[in-house]
Amino acid sequence: MTLPRLGKYIPVLDWGRSYDRTAFGNDMVAAIIVTIMLIPQSLAYALLAGLPPEAGLYASIVPIILYAIFGTSRALAVGPVAVVSLMTAAAIGNVAEAGTMGYAVAALTLAALSGAILLAMGVFKLGFLANFLSHPVIAGFITASGILIATSQIRHILGVDAGGHNLWEMVTSLVAHLPQTNPMTLLIGGLATLFLFWVRKGLKPALRKIGIGPRLADVVTKAGPVAAVMVTTFAVWQFHLADGGVKIVGDVPQSLPPLTMPDFSVGLVSDLLVPAILISVIGFVESISVAQTLAAKRRQRINPDQELIGLGAANIGAAFTGGYPVTGGFARSVVNFDAGAQTPAAGAFTAIGLAIAAIALTPLVYFLPKATLAATIIVAVLSLVDFSILKTSWQYSKADFVAVLATILLTLGFGVEVGVTSGVVLSIGLFLYKTSRPHIAEVGLVPSTQHFRNIKRHKVITDPSILTIRIDESLYFANARFLEDYIFDRVVGDDRLRHVILMCSAINEIDLSALESLEAINHRLDEMCIALHLSEVKGPVMDRLKCAHFLDDLTGRVFLSQYDAMRELLGKLSVSDAIDTNDNSSAKTG
């Protein structure tokens, strides 16, 4: 296999050939900025997943390197993200108790299963399956997840042992535990949260006003969470606040990611398989959305199937190096892109920086209060909450609005697993509902043209002996009967009709169920002494029809264009001389 061909499957062999000093410099700067951002974020997301803080660092080292080798995005930053961390906690919380060895092993197994699923989807080119999750439904799920994540972290801000798997359980548990609030923990968490919100919104403009350059101002802003970590850690150490009940991170192993082994026992795999599928799909959708958005800004291309392989390799790497499921994160990827990352090597350099942190800096976080990590999570995930999708979907499509609202309510009311499952079901159901009732228009000839348009929207020419309908959807099992009912309802009682023409310009596919419906329509119309014709049939559709007996039994003809059909059926007379004018014009088009 030649090197260019091999580079299709191992992209590092492609971009690596043109790697130069300029790209190295840009990638190093981006890696430094992202590393500063990821140190506290990785620790925080591990806390969200219910795992030891070092698991977040481990999940951000080897997976990033593997993605750099197999992924196609030049800017995507892979690692723990908020939504996947929450889904991980929900999944393994059902099979093991947090803080136990079994819990950590279950996280490794979940990562391995997710990696295997993603790899399989990539090898068999199944990336298109993610398209069955509609964007509005995904937006609703992420919004609800952001609320759940932020609510789940309030207990760390208060310093109480509240819990719960859905919004109602969390809120009621927090209210019940309010009397046990630790004042010092609340002070630390509250101040850290306020500081991080200010850093996100106000620090960079303030730095620019005093004359600091945009690149340095951006670096300082991204280091804001690190400053919060340093100040609060120093305060806890200096004033012995841990003795007063402030919960701290404690011992973090000072080492590189260890070699770990998932548990592939039948019972555990069966318990985690469905959550692994959901995590894989949600993670891939989030990752590919970010990767394609950033690639478009530089006129680059993303290969979705190769992205599946890259993410699969990253998750398998996490499974064998002490991590948990990972994907491409929005915030870190945007930071990586804005910082000037030119190639995936920026991710590899970030992994090296995190490895150095895992070896040299972990003793420094012993007194890091969990309230600070919770504040980091809250500030990060609240940016995911976007209720404007409800207004947008309501104005554009009531069906989409119902799907979004149902996803949000189910996620908040029953937890993340029910929410994401309902999102998948609602996305597929919404697709089936919309396509099962396709738009069907009765069309006529626009005067002085050869174009045919909806008689309800335009002033057109029609003939009482000819009915022409345009189906604006492919025909398949879910909508075949709808077409039958429409045609029969329209022709019954109309004694003037002699011809029905199906204008097939918008039909890209006719499956076997739809073919049987067409045969039934042809037969029923024949009994009514009405001929069935087709016009503007696309080549691939015609090729499929030729494989059956439908065309042999067709009572009418197949015409190249609708105009040809009208002229032929009217005996080649002047169309305007033979047919009536139907005046239903309006400002609409279609």
C-alpha cells in the first residue's frame, strides 16, 4: 500500500509529511494554552463522573495522542467532556458504588465498549447513523444535561452529601441537606464561581483596555481557572480549612497513566452495552459537529467515518490507561483553534504537557477544595444551556418544538439515560412522522412557460380530464398508503377524469412497499377507466422500476417531462386552447 493511500487511514502520515517549523510553533503555543485550561477541567470532569481526579488527567493523555494519529480534524481536542462524564456516572452508578474498585473498572469497561462500537461504526462506514439524531433534539438534551450537571455540583458548593439522579431528586435532596451547609465551603465555592464567571466574560476586555495584546490577554483569560485553583488551594492549606470540614481532593498519584485492564465479563458487558451505544452516538455527534464547524472556517474537510476510527482508538486508549469515555470537546476545541493550532500535533503536545503535570504537579493539588472544581464545572456547563431552541423550534416547526420540549422534560424528570434514549426515539419518530405524510400538490401549467406549480399557490392552467400530482418525498413503507388514500379520495366522484399523472421530480427512492402501492393504484384506477402515467422519473428510480413488472402493467406511459405528458395526452393541441385557467395565485411559491 502506497504512503498516500495509507495516509487515508492513518492521517498523521498525510499531514505529517508537510509539517514545518511554522506549524510546530503554532501548535506549541496552542498546546500551552489548552494544557493550562485542561489541568483543572480534567480534574473537575473526573469528579463529575464519580471517579478519582487523576482519572481525568489519564483520560486526557493517551486518547489525545491516539486521536492525533487516526483523526482527521486539525483542531479537535479530545478528552473528558461534561455531558459524557455525566452519562458515565449515570451508567456505572447502576452497576457499582462510587469510590470502589468496581466503579473504576466499570468506567474502563465502558470506555472499551464505546471504543469498540465507534471503531466498528467507522470500519463499516456507519457514521450516517448519527444523522438520525435531529439537531433540535440534541440541543434539548444538552440543555437539560447542563442543568442537571450544574445542579449536581451545588452539593459540593454547599459541602453537603446530597444526591439524586434527576432534577427533582437533586433539588429535594439539596433542600433537605441545607441545614448541614458548611459556611467556609460555601464561601470558597461561591467566590470561585463568581470569579470564574467574571473571568469568562470580563477579564479579557479589562486586559485589552489596559493595553495588553490579544494573544497574551487570551492566555491569561484561559488561565483563570488555574488562578482559582491556586488561590483556594493555598487558602485551604494556609488556614487549615480541611480541619473545619472543607472537602479536598487529597492524594493524587504522582505518575503517568498506568496500564489498566477492563472487565469483559458477560454480566458487566450486558449491563453497560446500551449506555455505551448511547455515549458513543452522543459523543460522536458532539465531536463531529465541532470538527466540521472548525474545519469549514479553514476550508478543510472532515471524514466522518475516519473520525469514528479516531474516536474509537482514543476511547480504547482510555480504557487501558486508567481513563473513562472521551470525545471531542466544544470549549477546548474552540480554544485550540483560536490559539492557532495547525495540526493534530497540538493535541500530542498537550498530552505531553498533561503528562508532565501528572508527574510533577499532582502533589500541589492535595489541598484543592472540591468546591473549586465544582465551580469550574458549573461555569463551563451553563454555557451549554440554551433555551432559545424552544423559541426557535416553536416559531419554525411545532413538531420539532414538541420533540425538544419532551427531551428536556424527560431528561430533567427521569435522568440522562432516559433523556438520551427518548432523544433517539423522538428523532426517529419525528422523521417517520414527517415523511409518512409527505407534501402532495396538485399542479398545473404556469402560462407561457413549461413549468408546473401548485394550483393553490399560483395562477395555472389545468384540464378537467387530467389530474397531475407532485409528491415531494421519496416513497417508502411509511407513506405508501398515504399516497393511495390521497389519490383515491381525489378521483372518487370525478367523472371527468381520464388520466392521472404522478410527477416524480422529487422522488429519489421507491421501496418495495411503495411499489406494491403503485401497483394497487394502477389496478384500481384501471377499474375506473383512468390511466396512470408517470413523468420526470429519475434515472436510479427508473432503474429500480425496470427490475419489476410494474412498468409492463402500467396502464399509461412514462414521460420525460410533465410538459410532454400534457401535450401528448391533449392530442398535441395548443395547451392553452384546450384547458381551463385555475386562478388561485398568491404571493407564495412552491
